[in-house]
Amino acid sequence: MSKKGSLVIISGFSGAGKGTVVKELMKNYDCYALSISATTRNPRPGEENGREYFFKTKEEFEELIRQDALYEYARYVDNYYGTPKAYVEEQLAAGKDVILEIEVQGALKVKEKNPQALLLFITPPSAEELKRRLVDRGTETMDVINGRMRRAAEESESMDRYQYLVVNNDLDTCVKEVHQLIQREHLKVSENLDLVADIQKELKEMKGE
């Protein structure tokens, strides 16, 4: 019997390296599928429907909202972004562990609708290290960096609602730890109730009950 995959939600501060961790997971292991968001923004050059995003019209997106076909959605600068249930459920049914890289608010909304989901939070070892990484990128002004640090302070208030905290001090170690945590989910009794029932039934039959 094919095993259903797990839904894995990965969040982290901007600058924590969560995007890099997810890319490495996808590259190193073939058991994962990356959740694809839907959006009403126009495709950028080189982007393809169904690869970077599912590109929708405003009407199509609002129909998805009406049908409760999204785990979560939000509106940024006149465009909708959201997580379609259908694609995630299709990948889970195929036995893939689906990774959803999403910010804290959206993550908690998805968890409400899918209580079995695994919540992982990626963090640098300290706030000082987070700021250093943002500065070392060399791509943003100090105003933007300070804004990201304020956002991180707000997001940190929800860290205790995640099941696991993974410190990204060394990328390879962090990727391995995330992979191990996800795979450990498959050993839970709650994930193996069919096997439990089969073994119980066989043992009863052997006893002659």
C-alpha cells in the first residue's frame, strides 16, 4: 500500500536561509514536492504557469476563495497570493512530502486547516547573527534591514507555536536535520494506523479469536 506524504510547513526570519534550505532539500532528496502558490500578479519574464506560480485572474482567485479551495490567502499590493489545496493533496496522495515555505501568519492558518501538518522554524543562532547576514547581503539599505529586524521581532512571538526549531548555523547540517525531522513523522503511530490494525488482526487470528 502506498504511503501518504506529510505536509511540512517551513518558516523563518528573512535572512535565516530558509529558502536555501528548501532548495537543498529539493536537490538532495527525491521524496519532496514543493507547494506552488496561486497569484493574481502577472508572470515575470521566464516564469511559467504551474512552475513558479499558478497564475490566476482576480475572478478565478476569488472563485477559489468562495469554494474554500485554498489553505490560506492574503492580499499584497493589489494582488492575491494563496496556497491551493488541490495541488498539495494530489502530491500527498502520490506519497510525496509536500514542503510549504511560508511566513508565520499563513503557516498558522494552514495548520488550523490541516492539524497533521509539521511546523518547522528555521533560525540563525542569534538575533545579532541575523542582522549580520542581512547586512552582508549588501542588497538593502539599513532602513530596509531595520524593518526586517522589526518584522522578525513580531514573528518571534509565534515561534513557540512550531513543533521544531532548527538552527541554521551550518547549511549542510541544517538540511540533514530538517530531512530527519520530516522522515521521523512517518514513524508516528498516528501515521501508521492501517499497519497497527493489520498486525492486531493477524495476532488475533493466530490466537484463534
